[in-house]
Amino acid sequence: MTRALILAAFALAACSSVPASVAEAPAAPAAAEVPAWRPVAPENLVLMELPTGMVAVELFPEAAPAHVARLRELLAEGFFDGEFFYRVIDGHVAQAGREFAMASKPWENLPFEAERAAAAEGFTPLGNADLFAPEAGHRSGFAVGRDGTQEWLLNCPGALGMARDEAPDTGNTEIYFPLQPRRYLDRNYTIFGRVIAGMEHLHRLPRVDPFTDEETAALFGEDEPLAYQMAQYRRSKLNFNYITSAKLASAIPEAERPAYEVMDTASADWDALKASKRDYSGIAAFIAPPVNKLDICSLPVPARLVDPAQP
């Protein structure tokens, strides 16, 4: 047998040895075949009522299951009802919960879930380089970064994160939302959701710093008149940051709950939207040529409120 025939025989044997389940695995659907919008599951939809309106947040249990489970527990017991956004830093974050540990029962700390191993399947690349991650893109509508097989959610405006102390596994109940891109926090704090409606209400929160150690000591000290004065002072600063209620949509009767849809980032509509925001060369008023690139935090994946009366 000639060398060419031997090589051909080996090649044929290699092809015939591929398991049928691998050789016949269906390809991922083309973008044109993916519906433009997907529904948000009620058990993943948080509705937070503020004085200026409602903030809707979608949770992402696939990325941080322990954090999502904890938030569902907190919401079920009304943990945030009547509490405040007690730390609102201009250009940084809005943080909510129970400002003082003594005001809440102890909750066990959560495992650190800032990043995880994730297959490339289901990841939609942004299409250009990112400043903070080897690769950036989206998974199920959430902005993510990737490095090899490691993946993490990004601290874009409206991301839902868990605040913590210095040690990575010390988060438990206090949540935050970046008001501006805070990408240096990526992989350092666990992100497990994002605002899909009502971000304007978070931006309207008056800016306020947390209590100093001295103010906290006075508030919980033995000097009752001083403690009362400090409590009134604190409430005066936080009155407009009041959380009327926070609950899961699944806790509301189906006929009464709002329903949301998010644009599917595997769809052709999302590809078209990215293209339209990347190329501004057709605008006659532009003098400098556009760079034809996208910052992942500058284009939130669209969401919409579904009218229950519509089919």
C-alpha cells in the first residue's frame, strides 16, 4: 500500500470513529431564527417601589445561585420594605439594606461568586476589544467579561451587586447598584442581576454618605436624648431614599403582576442594534470619523413592559 493510501486509510478510520452523538449534534440556531424578545421569569423579576416610581430588576441565578437564593429569601420576609438607600455616592453606587447590623437578625455570609467557569456556548461577543477584559459580550442579556473559560458579570450602570467587608466571602444582605460604570470592581464583587426598567429612579436618589463611626456610637449610645437627635437627623437625610416595598413578581397574583421582556442577545435584532450604535458614519454633522467601536456599558440590552391585554 502506498504512503498516500495509508494516510487516506487512517483519515477514513478517524472519521468513522467519531461518535454519532457528536457528529450529528445540531448546530446552534442562527441569529435570524432566534426570537427578538424573551420573557423574564416572574421568580427572577424583582419589583422595588421607590417614592418616584418602580425599579424592575432581573436576577441571573446561573451566574450566582447562592446570591439569588439569598435575595429571594430576603424579599420573601420583606427585608427591604421600609428601609433606605443609605449610601448614595455621586458617580459611584447606590447601596441599600439595613445600615446597622444590630437592626437585623444575623445572616450567614455568602460564598464568593464573582466569577465562574462557563462554556462559550450562549456567549455573544461584543465585537470589539474591551479595556478591562480579554473579551466582553453578553449572556442572556447580561453584560459579561471572559478570560479563557472564566466568565463574570460586569459593573455597568444598573448592575445588581452584593456589598461586603474586606474578605471575599463576607457578603450577606446589603445590595448595591452602580450609577456609572465601575469596571474596576469587576471580579471583586458578586454581580447577580441588572436593572431592566426604572434606572432613572435610582439616579434621582439624593446623594448621602453612610454614618460615621462617631455618629453610629451616638445613635446607639446610652445618651437617649442624643440618640433620638441622631435618629431624627439620619431620617431627615434618608427620607427621599425610602424603599416602599421590594418583592418578587412571582409573589403577586398573575393577573396583577407586571410582565417584562428582554431583547435576546442571540437574535438578529440585537446584532442590528449593535451595528447601528457602532457605525455613525452616515451622520453628516460629524466632523471626526467615528471609531466604529462600542463600550459595553454604553448600550444596555433593551427591555420592555408587556401589556397583558396584548396577545
